[in-house]
Amino acid sequence: MEDRAGSPELFMFLASTVHDMKNSISVLTGTLENLLVQAGDSAQDNPAYPQMAQMLYQTKRLNDHLIQLLALYKEVGRPDYPFDPTPVQVSELVDQLAAQQRVLLQSKGIRLTTEFPPDLIWTLDEDLVLGLLAHAINNAVRYTRDQIALTIREQDGFMEVRVEDNGAGFPPAMLQAGQVVGQGINFLTNSSGLGLYFASEVAKSHKHRQRQGSIALENGGTLGGGCFILRLP
Amino acid sequence: MNAPPATTPVAPAPDKASGINWAEKRYLIVDDFVGVRQLLREALRSLGARHIDQASSGGEAIGLLARIQYDVILCDFNLGEGKSGQHVLEEARIRGLLMPSCVWLMVSAEKSVEAVMGAAEHQPDAYIIKPITEGVLLTRLNRAWQKKQIFQEIDQAYLEKDYLRAAKLCEAAAARNKLHEVDLLRMRATLLLKAGEPEQARAVYEKVLQERDFNWARTGVGKIRMANGDHEAARQMFQGVIAENRFYLDAYDQLAKSLQNMGRLQESCDVLERAAKLSPNSVPRQRALGVTALKLGNIALAEKAFRKCLQIGEYSIMKTVDAYFGLARVLGQKNDPKEALLLLAAAQRDFSGRMIELRSKITEGLVYHESGDYRRARKSGDELEEMLSGERERPDTPTCLEMATLLFAVGVKDAPVELLCYVVRNNDDNIVLHDEVQRIFDKARMGDEGAALIQSARKEASEMMNKGVLLWKTNKLPEAVAWMREARKSLPDNMRILFNSAQILISHMQAKGYDEALMTEANDVLMHVDRIAPGQQRFAQLIEQLQKLIPGRMSAEEIEAELSAALKVDHDEE
């Protein structure tokens, strides 16, 4: 039970830097979203519009990476992450995700469809899972043609979440990273592995009755493109 | 069962027919960063909000909260220098600045240990992690609001100390609200504990644990074990929770308590030190660490803890005078009496009351003594003896022990012996405390004499009580009431005497009819119990029995049944 806290001063420094950066990113994301909404659909032909949409996409990626880095630092520098599972109405999880991504998806001309059991309640760490799925959708934005499907169902005591797109599918390197994630492979050697590693750690921290969560990547699915799958006990 | 695939509407944030008009509410945004304030204001405006105030610091927020009643508060956890978001929340709650219906959303950049695992007494209604988006904000607002509605009646019963009714309300609400079922069950268990029904509370925790392995439920079972005196079993349970989740701070605090109860001070201190490392900003935890380290003679650790305690306390309504006294002792032991005396002056300036004066004087004497100024220490001791002789009432147990330690050290003998015997009589079944008293006697080179004194003090207390119980069982009720009244005068804080006093007063009324004066007396006794040791098993039962005695509440047959049950219960116990 001994502590291996490393350097608390460094951690405090990192935490407060992250706090600052997050404020900046919040403002950046918010401003971009407001600008895009104010410009309205009629502005879509303006050459600045897709550039702004791209800026919003990159800002969201920046935020995702920040969350992951912080969580990873905690993984490495501290024994684990404050994990806080609570019962969550699945429909609310979907509402929050859809609202978070609304402006980005609209500005990129991507249609999001959702399907879920309306009364399902699942016990999970809401903020961690929201972060993970937001990242998966951001990732799908990169690979899709014009459609993303978010599907949730209950199966064999697991909640299964699928994020599918109608693009050309994940590249082989990514699929391979998906297969080996969580098997002790050094994720730092593979840039797409970082997000997957984070997602896998979040999934695995959900445990119930000797079972734990997992993630998987596939090509195909109902839309024929890439497919990210999260399963939580 | 599945909803048909739906295209998410690309319209302003979807308000799910929640029936809440967020436009008409009054909002306060607290954040030190102007950009974030603007962003939050925009998000609220998109919900239709018109009345939005802003504060850039905790102090400014408190100023506004004191003048204006807000419906919703969005407060950043990390406000830079000065008060933190948690400080603002605690102060607002303790000063009663918030309406019961007010929703408090705490905003933070990351999931902090304090935020999630806070054993903090005052929790916000929800946490939101940055960056905040309208959708998340609206969902969390709606959820917090609905939860408030569900808990409204329960909170009211809680405020009235009607724990059993509140627990029943929880049970009924849990059956109706699947989403909040776990929260309601958790509340129900807490209420049952407060109502002195640990077995029922344990059943609730165990029911929850069958569904999911929640840390709070496992810790709850441990607390019940501890309350039942099974400290070793409790220790193992808390240890188990920590092994699985190193951030669950409540388990550390409870583990430290269980070790303390077994007299394992060094281990208790180690646990508190680890918890303080994980979450340094809790006044009660730093105080507990300082006090324990000081007892162990670990001056460096005690100093660090007390200094941190003062530092956090500067902005917190939870600030404690214990940190001043503790740090003064530390400084005395480091041979810096000057600084120590300055601190005692500060304590008397920042806090007031007779108890503060008494404790300042004790600490002053200890500081002089420990820094080798025996002449001044003796003078403080004499002054203290004088303060005591003019007063029939005695302070609480830890203060009595400190005082006895000082008086022995400066060469006074009778007064400390009297104090220690008083402490033992008031706690005649607390073995760990007897050991502590014995150590004080040993240090004063009165080991054998002390052991005999402890023995006779314990005997004195139990004889006093046995006589009262005998009078009661032989149905000499007026004599029993009178005897217990005297017993309480000489042993005002003895838990068994207090409970039996209330029980005998109730029996008297059950047998001989309602009596306003006896009713008030019984009520006063129980309120005293609740002050010195809240959450006792017998407290809620006796309160309930007392309530039923109020004319018109119960039939004669019911009274008869209660009376024979009470006599039978006591027979089993004694």
C-alpha cells in the first residue's frame, strides 16, 4: 500500500496547466460553434465555412488528446483514476453526445442517426464514457462519407455501443492496433493507438461480476464503413 | 422496445418536455476566467435564460449569494487564489444562503479526487467537466432538478430529525424511480443509521451490494461493524475498499478511526497521512492528522498538518481552533514559545467562548512546560486550577485529558486526579480511554495508584447505575427517576446513565401517565446525548417512544405493550 506518487509538485503543475488549457479550448470551441451557428446554413458555400468546420474538428481533437494525456499521466504517475460509476439513463447519454457533436456534424454535412432502448439504465462512469464516445464519433468524422450511426443495445448482460460510418473503413494499421490494444503493446509507437489505449483502459475499468468492459474495431457493419464497438458489463 | 432510428434534429438544444422553464430562473456564474464566464452565459442564454449574474471570485460570489436568491449556480471548482468552489459551497450552505430548491453545479477541468471521492459533507447537486456544451448542461440541469423534486419531502423530514419517516419515504420513492433508486437506497441506509437501526441499514447496503459493488455500500457495512464495536472486522472491510479503489477517501478516514479505536495510533497516523496526500484540502482530515501525529510525538508531521489546516482554513468556514492550539504545542516543543503565544492570541481573537479561554490557558501551560520554562508553566497551571475551582461543569473528554496532563506536569496533584476519575466515570465502558488515562498516570509516576483509581471510578459509575436500574425493575419509579437525576449530576456525560435516565422517565410516564415536566426532562436528556454522541442506536428508539407518549398519540393497550416490551428488553440487556 505504499505510495509511489512520484513528484506531487510536477503533478500540481501539470494539473493547473491543463486547467488553463481546458479553459482556452472551451472558449475556442464555444466561439467556433457560435460563429458556425450564426453563419447559418446559407453560408455553407462561403469558402471560409468548411475551414471553420475544420478548425472546430481540430479543436475537439485537441481537447480529446488533452483528456487522454491527463488520464494517462494519472495512469503512469499515480496508481489509478478516480472512477465513479453511477446509474445513467442511456437516452440521456445519447442526448448529450448528439448535442455535443451537433454543430460539428452539421457544418461537415454529416448525418447522425441514433438507436437505443429508451428505458435502458446502465451503471457507468458517465464523464469517462462520454469522453470516450465523443472521441469515437470525432474519429468517425474523419473516416465517414456523410453518415454516422450510434447504436446501443443490451446483450448478454453487456451494454453494447456501436459507432459506425459509411466511409471506406479503417486502415489496416488501425485495425491491427485495435486488436492488440490492452495486450501490453507499447501504444506510444503508434499514434492512432493512443486514443484506443485510453478507450480500452476506460472500458476495462468497468467491472461487474467478474466481467469487464472492452473495445473492438471492425470494418463493415450496417453502414459498410468503420465500426467502433464498446461493451460494458 | 427499441426506438425507431431517428435523425437527430438539427435545431436549438432539444428540451425534452421536462416541464421546467429554465428561461425564468435566476442564475449565478462563478469563474475566475472571463472567457469561460462569457461562454457559460451564452450557453444559458441559448436555454432562454435572462437573469444571469456573474462573479469572478469566491468572495464576490458569497457577497451576491448573501443578497440574492438564485435558482441555479454554476461554480468553477478551481477559482485560483482565495476561496475554492468547494469553500463557497460549504459557506453558502452553512450560512443558509441557498434555498432548498437551489441547484448547484460544480464545474471542473478534470475529475479531481476531491470532487469525486470527496468524503466532503457538502456535495454539489452535480459535477460537470469542461469543456461545457449546452447539451450536457441542459441534461445535467434537468437531472439535478428532477432529483431535487424526488428528495424534497425526504430532505424536509431529515431537517425535522424525523429519520424513520424520511427512511420510509426513501423506500417508497426508490420503488418508483429506477434511475435514482441507488441514490435513494443510499440515503435510506444513512437515515436508518441515524435512526439507530444499523441492522436495517446493513440490509439495505447488502441489497445494493448484490446488484453492484459500490464502494460506499461496502464502507457503509464497515461503519456498522465499527459502531457495533467490531473494529477489526471493520478495519478489514475498509482496507478491502482501498485495495480496490485507492481514491475512495471516506474509506481512509474510517480506516484511521477503526485503528484509533483499537489503540493502533501509529498505523492510524500513517493512513491519515496517505489520505492527506491524495486530498490535502480537507480541514477535518488535516486536523485529525495533526492531532494524531502530536500524540505520537512526530513533531515535523504535526507541524505540517496544522500549518496546512490553518492555510486551508483561512478561506473556509470549516476553520478550526484545534489547528491553532495544535500548532502552538508544536512550536513549544520546537522551543519557540514566543511564536506559540502569538498563535494563542490569534486563536482568542478569531474564536470566542469560555471553552476557548480554558483551552488557551492549558495550551499556554503545555507550551511553557515543553519549552522548559517551568516557572511560567506552574503559573499557568495555578491560573487553570483557579478557573476550574470556580466552575462545577467540566469540559469534554479530550480537554480534560490535556488539562490533567498539564497539571501533573507542573506539579499539581489533586485537581488532575479528580479530572481523570471524572473522565473514567463518564466513560466507564471505554477500555481504550482507560488505557490512555493509565498512561497519563504512569507519566506522573502514579502507575499503581492510577490503576486503583481507574478501577474504583469504574465501579462507582456502574454501582450508581445498577442502583437506578434496580429501583426501576422493582417498580419504584419515582425513586428511580430521582436517583438517576442525581446520577446525571455527577456523571453528566455517561452514555449508559443518560440512556437509562431517558428510559426510566419514559417508563414512569407509561405507568403513571403523561407529565409535562418529565417529558421535558426526558427530551433534554436525549438532546444532550445527540449533541455529545450523535447517531446512537437507542436514541431514535427512545425519541419514538417519547413521541408516542404525547396525549392522543397512542391507546392504553399500546402503552401497556410498550411498557412490558421495554422491561423485557432491559432484562435481556442487563
